[in-house]
Amino acid sequence: MRKTLTALVAVLSFTILLIPFAFAHTPLCSCSDEGDGTILCEGGFSDGSSAAGVELRVLDSAGKDIVKGKMDEDSEFTFNKPKGPYKVQFDAGPGHLVEVPGSEITE
């Protein structure tokens, strides 16, 4: 009986430790060339949460900020297309960084 109780307590403890992971959400970011010299990025989370206020940075090939801002209330951010290589970083906090290479952004 004592072994059964110990095993049950161990299983319940392990389950309680896993609960935060069940509610985790994955960041999502997609960018497209609008064909008018601008890039539109849309963000969100896999659980449907808004990305309003999430920081977005555009970096040159040396890692220097070209543009820095935040997603608007529609979880969108538009910026002028940089000349030369660049990447977009959607930064929703530790463990929630999405990078989109400029070479993959198309119309």
C-alpha cells in the first residue's frame, strides 16, 4: 500500500510540473513584400493570442538595427524595404524569438 501511495504521489507531482507546458504558445511571424517598397509583417501565437505590442526589429547583415518598433493592435508592422541583406526579428520574450530572413520575404 505504501509503495502504491508513493508512486501515486510521484505521478501527481510530475503531472503538476508539466501543466505550464500544456499552456505554452508558439510565436508566429509572417512577412510579405507588398510590391510598393514596403514589407508587411503579421504576428501572433499558436493559441490565437494577439501579438499587439510585441517588439519587431529589422537588422542588417552585421546585426545592427535598421528599424525597430512594435506590432500594432492588429498584430501588424509595416516598414520600408531595406536595400541590401536584412532579417526581421519578432521578439516576444525569452524563448519566443522568430527570425525571418529578408531573402525569404516575397510578394
